[in-house]
Amino acid sequence: MTSLLRQHAEQQYAEELAELAKVDKRQRPPNWKLSPWMVAAYIMGGKLENGFEVTPKYIGSRRTIEVAVATLATDRALLLLGVPGTAKTWVSEHLAAAISGDSTLLIQGTAGTSEESIRYGWNYARLLSEGPSEKALVSSPVMLAMQLGKLARVEELTRIPADVQDSLITILSEKTLPIPELNSEVQAAKGFNIIATANNRDKGVNELSSALRRRFNTVVLPLPATLEEEVDIVQRRGESLGRALELPGEISALEEIRRIVTIFRELRSGMTADGKTRLKSPSGTLSTAEAISVVNSGVALAAHFGDGSLRANDVAAGLIGAVIKDPIQDKIVWQEYLETVAKERKDWKDLYRSCKEMLDS
């Protein structure tokens, strides 16, 4: 059997989930695989009373995760809001894996997402030959979640057209999904809820109606608060992705990761870390997820075309690709940063030269 490029969270972390279930003595809401306390422990990581080590899936405020988990134990849906790269999708997948044991009931929101994707569709061959019937009905992930008492995930909710978004209102308020063609309805089993994610910096999004927004409890996932926190996230996720992709190199160059994260944080904030120099910010978001991508790209270069050690010339190309989204404005921003900041830092000479060479080539 061909090995999978990426396993679902409930597959990849099956051992951890099983160990958590063994020691879980707290009350579980109906149809939950773990208690809310253990769901938070799974997300945040740590050592269990039996000595088993749970890897952290989210590095940040525990209270934020506790609020998200508690919301899903009520009748309100959960909206994870934040800028790109703040682990909204990652957290939603792991919440679904820990609570329902199934993270696959997913709707990917786009401008082309239709109402059928959220409610239900039809097998048109059967519909034409037999007319409306349960056999001709094609269940959506939301309908399946309602029937099974599981969590459904809606990614990029604000990408979905407003009239399609509002098809969730009856589902969330009445916990029923009417099927007028069959003169019937699907009533949600206990354990059903919805986790949605939305990007609060995207352009041209469809704002949620006030009626729909009231049915969600919004939890904002912030960018990492400190440099060390973001470095830790980038290193952990980089190592995890490197193992999954079977990259022969290792992410051991902590100083290179620290420099990448420092660049991203300074350009995001428009100010150097010491607060002495104001900087122009590029058009992109320079998220933590992009920093992870730069590191993994550098590891692949070092492993296949270098000596296996991550160096400045391995990360230069990835940095330029991450920073320069607009070929005119962002190039100016990057050039100014190199000349006014990177060039002046004594231990950044190698990175400055590598980025200049790559930029001028």
C-alpha cells in the first residue's frame, strides 16, 4: 500500500488519543470521545499521569483553547477568526479529531460553494428515474454530522456567498435540516456542532449576516505573542512536516529559524525588534505558516543540493518568495530592509549577501 502524504489528525495521533481516553475520568458530553478537559490537554500537550507525553498541537493561550472547547459543548457554533497562518484550520481539525474522532466532515468554502454543499444534493440519474427519494438524496458533510452527532467543519466561511452562508441559520438555531422535496427533515443528534474558520484580513470577503453571526461564538486566534513562541512553533511544525515528507535533512539550525522569524515579525509590525527603526510592511501577511514553508524549503535545498545543514543561502530564495508578492512595491520594501537592517547586523552578513545575490540574479 502506498504511504499517505498526509494522514488525518485522528490517524496520525491515534496513540495519543487512545492514551488520553484511558486516563480520562471526567464527564464527557454526549457522543464526545473525550471530556472537554482532555480535549484541551490533547491540543495543548503535556505529560499525563501515567507518564505518557502528549505533543502540543497549539502553542499559545490555554484559555483560548478552553473557551473554544467549552463553546462546542453548548448549543452555539464556534468561529475561529484570525489572520492567515494562525493555525485556525489546524486547531479545527484537531478539535474535531479529539471530540468526534473524525475530522473529515469538511466543507471548503470558496466563492463557488453552493447551497447543496452545505444542505444536501441529488443523484440526478436516480432523481430522473425514480423521482425524489431518500436513495436519490446525497448527504452533505453537515447533514452527515447531524445524523451521526459529530462535528462538521466549514473552512473559510467568509469566502462563501452570503445567501449560501445563511443556509446555516436554520441548522444552527433549530438543529434541523428541512428536506421539503421529501416532506421531511433531519434532526441533529446530540454531539452535533459546527466549527467554522474565517480570515479577518482577506480582501473581498462576504461579511456574515447579523443573524448568522449571533449563532457563532467567535474565538480569535492571535499571532504568536513572542519571538521565542513563534520560533518554537516553526521548529516543531517544520520538523513534523519534514518527517512526513521524508526530507533527508534535519531542522537543527535554530539560529536560521530565529533569523527567519525575526524578519517576519519585524516586517509585519513595521518596526525593528529594538524599536529604533521604522520599516515599510509588504503586501503579504508573512504568517507563521509561511515561515514554516521557508524553513522546509531551505531544508530540502540543503539536503539535496548542499551538505545537509541549513544555511543562509538555503533560506534566501524562500525569504524572497515569501516577502515579495507584489514585484514592484514589495521588492522595494525588501531591498530597504536588507540595506537598513540586515546589513547592519554583524552576525547577519552571510544572510545579507545571500539575499542580495538572489535578489540581483
